[in-house]
Amino acid sequence: MSIFSHPSVNADRIVRPIVLLVDDEENIIRALKRTLSRIGVDIVSAPSAREALYILENTEVDLIISDMRMPEMNGADFLAEVAQLYPDTLRYILTGYSDMESTIKAVNEGCIAGYLTKPWDDIALRELLERSLHSKLLEVRNRELSAELLQRNKELADLNQTLEQRVERRTLEIKQQSVVIEQSFNELSVSYHHMVKLASSIAAMREPEAAPAAGLRAQLAEMLARDIGLSEQEVSVIRDAALLAELGRVSFPDTLMGKAYSDYSKLELQIFGRNPLHAEAALMGIPGLVNAAAIVRSQYERYDGSGFPDKLVGDAIPLGARILAIVRDYIDLIRGRINGEHLPAAVARADILSFAGTRYDQVLAQRFVQLSADLLEDEFAINEQRLVANELKVGMKLARNLYSEKGIILLTEGHELTAGLIEKIIELQDMSDESLAILVRKSVNNCHGDEEGGV
């Protein structure tokens, strides 16, 4: 059975991606159908671009494979029009070697995600489509989470009924019934939070540091939300959104995991740009997470309107998304996600402040910098620990660059400490008026305070 052939929780049919094949040669359509029948997709076909556009008006298509040479309108022009009308639909072109120049032009202009040459390799074609449609698994997982929540609710309802029967049999007081109801409510709340953590853990499965980073993101978002006087319900929604902010990264290819944003290629940026939409799609169907899903969708909007996916401006961006954008980027700067350099907390705060009013809400950015300045830098270390010079051990590796009082880099991130280097650091520390910020990578042993400090 295909990886897409999962039963729907709230529907009778199986959730399957829809692939549209466009070619004026019927034998090509038949051959493609035979090849794709093994991966569990629903297939529709059209002999011309005009009929394909009519299908797109009435059907939510996930992926299109179009021949380059067709009467009336060629494949490149057709997919360019599709890109304007249905930008989220994946687009591939089927071409011969004689059409490679126009095909490459279509790729460069962003009209298509890639091309397939004739004759094609059946196995490679199936593998390509399965990778391209992998985000559909998020929808399936969404339904599974909804089913788990429904099951939890049913168990709680059964528990309530049992407790009520005991109340009737033993003629307990109304006060005892209130205790039972309160207990059931608490268990429902625990079940809900378990579901949120479960969804958050899915996003963290492919990155070792993602789980603690999500926890820090949620704490900082909650801190700022409480400071500006939001209600407990609003704070809870923002905290959930912060935990689930990276759910869309589940669909990323391996090449993007751990890669700094500044190193992304144009195609990788396009993949990254779909991240908030995939996360929203996974959360929309879950009761209680609709508002959090809206925040996650808008987290990459910028205050000046230059963000994505909706180009929202100023206060049109949800307040929770404006908060999430600040704390997310702050932690990403410290983690080295932005440009590959792990910034000290003070430098990260300065970076946030420099974009106040353009990238971020100015009032929120200024307030966040004031609040976070009172926190210890250690609180944001994902896989680091702060030590004084006398606590350094041979074999430890620096988690970040070691700076002098004047901001000069003394040792770079990842440098392994020797006895001679430690002696020089201690001498420098003795000569300094302030403690040096020495951050080393944690190991299994020294995470718990043991003597050994090697990596």
C-alpha cells in the first residue's frame, strides 16, 4: 500500500493527492497513468491546456505534469499561467531534448518545479512525485491527531458516566459531583496539552536541538504576551503557536535541515516559503488550534509588508504572529540559523532592535529587548553551558566565539581547548575587569555537572 493510502477520520474515502496529466498524445497519458498507479494518487487528465485550465477551476489539484509541445498553448506557457492562478500547485514539465532551452528558461523563471525527459524512468518518476507530495502526510497526521483527541474525549465521557453512576449509587452530595466534574475537566486539559506537545514533537524529530528551542520560544513568547497585558486565553494560544511554529519543517528535504538561511538557494527559499502554509494546513482541522494555526501562518509577515505569504502590513498582522516573529528570530540568531554564526544574546538583541519598525512591530521589539536583557544568556543556550576560566577542561570545545572585552575574537567557535590555551585564558581573565563569556558545548557527562568536559 502507498504511503498516502491512509483512511480519513472524518470522511469515507481515502485521502489521496490529485495529479493532473496534460498531453495531447493518449499513449503518453496511458503510460503515465500506469507508472503513477502504484503510488496511490488520484489521476485526472486533459488533452490540451484549455481543458486542463477548466479542470483546475473545479478541482483542487496538488501536482501537474504537462507535455511541452501541445497545440494552441505549449507546456511552458500553460504552467506559467497556472503559476499565476494556482501558485501552490506543484508543476513539472515533460520534454524532449530538443526543447531543453525553453524548459531551462521556464525553470529559471519559476514557472515549474522541475522537468522530466522523454523517455522517463518509471522508478525515478514515482520517487520524485512521492517526495514532492510528501507534505500531504501532514494532512493525514492532522486527522490522526484529531482522532486521538476524539478518543480521549470519549474516554473522559465514559469516565464521567461511571463516576456519575457511583454518585447515584452512593448518594453522594452535590459537592462531590462538582469534584468529579472538575477532575474530568483537568484531565481533558491534560489531554489537550498532550496533543499539542505531540504535534510539537513531530516538528522536532529531525533536529536534535529543535525540541529545547521550541520550549524556549514558547517561554519567551509567553513572557512578552503577559507583559503587554494579554488575557490567559490569548497567552495560551500564543504559547501553543510558538511550540508548533516549525511544524511545516517536517516536509523539508534533508538538505535544508541544519542549513543557515543565508545559504539557501532560490529553490530552497521557495520550499522554505511554503513552511507556514504546511503548518497551518496540519493544524486547521484540530479543535482549539484554529487561532494558533492563523498565528503560525503569519509568523513570517513583516511589519513593513515585505514578508510572506500574504504581504500583510502593520497591525493587520495578528498580534500573536508579531510576537512569534521576534522571539523566533531571536533564538535563531543565537542558534546560528540565520547566517551560520551563533550570536551572543546581547548581539542578537541589538539585531532585533535594528529592524524595529521594518521587520518587527517597533513597540513589541523594544519591549522584548528590555525584558530579555534582564535574563541570563545561559537561559537561551540550547546545547551549551557557561563556565568561568578556572572551570575549563582540556578537550572541551567552544560553543561560540570567545571575545575580549573590546569585542575582538580570541578563539573561534568549535576550537578545542588545550592546557596551554586554558592557561592563557586564565591569565587573560585575571587581567580583565569583567568575567569573560566562555560558552562550551555540553556533553553527556558535563550536562549533569560531572568533571569530564570532552565533546
